[in-house]
Amino acid sequence: MPVTTATLLNWLRHAAALIHEQRDRLNDLDAAIGDADHGANLDRGFAAVVEALPAGPETDAGSLLKAVGVRLIATVGGASGPLYGTAFRRAGMQLEGAQTLVGQDVLTALQAFLDGITAIGKAERGDKTMVDALAPAVTTLAQALGAEVALDEALRRAADAADAGALATVPMVARRGRAAYLGERSVGHQDPGATSAALIIRALADAG
């Protein structure tokens, strides 16, 4: 399954739909360990992204994703705007001029996406953040592509790994972000950022 600019447009629209659908759940997760606005902030940001998307796939993948990053930084409040905005911009920088992506291109872009998150948030796997969903997704995608699994199946496996990574944040102690101030009281709550990151990876897997 080659990934085209049209596929990326489908991804962004589907991600926006999933985030809108899960807005209240994301807010509820954030209420336990944050400001209770993660879902509302992302819903507003991705709605703005969809509103600004080109009607057709005339743009290249890099320009599209960089524009998404700029839009998210401008419209998403809290820490999520800079984190996701930087992630999309970093991914876009790896896809300058590209119209059709093969598996390695997608892997390179998702690795850059993860690197953007870690560059801004300074988090590592196990810190109870977005990284706990994104890192296993990238690792799983790399392993699947290395085993010559078809890209669509590799992305489904990556999405499953992201879901599992988000769920695995429940028993963790938060070490980054606002939740870190709660210390041991953050245990028992699923991280909202990891949950939204898993939704974004799931949307990519379903976009083909």
C-alpha cells in the first residue's frame, strides 16, 4: 500500500474525527492528572487543521505536514500545541517534495514525529507521556517492515502497539508535565497524551 498525499489527507481528517469522538474521554483522563482540557484543545486544533486542508492532493507530503504543525501550534492550547506541532513539522521536514511514500518513508517520518515530541518534552519511555504510545509504535513499525510485512499490516501492528503503550501508562508514576507534580497520585490513571497519540497512529493505520 503506497501512501500518497491523498492518504495523508484522509489520515488527518480521520484523526480529527477520532479526537472529536473521544474528546470527552480525553478530557476526563486529563481531569485526573492535568487540566481537564486535553480533548477540548486537540479537538479545536484538529478542527482548524481540517478547515485549512487543501481540497485536493496537489501539495507534497512535506509541505502538508509542516502546515499542519504550524496550525496546531497556533490553535492548540497548553503543552499539546508545541508538542504535536513540532512533531508534525519534524515529520514534514523528512518528506520535502514527496508525493508517494514507501514504508521506509513512513517510518522515517514517524521517527521524526517521535523525535519532535522528545525534543520539546524531554520525556523518555516510562515517563507516562505521549512517548509511551509513540515509541512502541515506531519500534513495531520498524520491526514489521524489516520482516517485509506489507505497509498496511505494519501500520496496524504499530497502532496496536500504540494502544498497548497508552494502556501501559496506567500503573506508571508521571515524571514529566503537569502530572509529574502529583507523584504517586498519578498512578492508576491512563495518560491523556499517550491516549491521543495512539488515536493519531490508529487514524494513520485506517487511512489507506
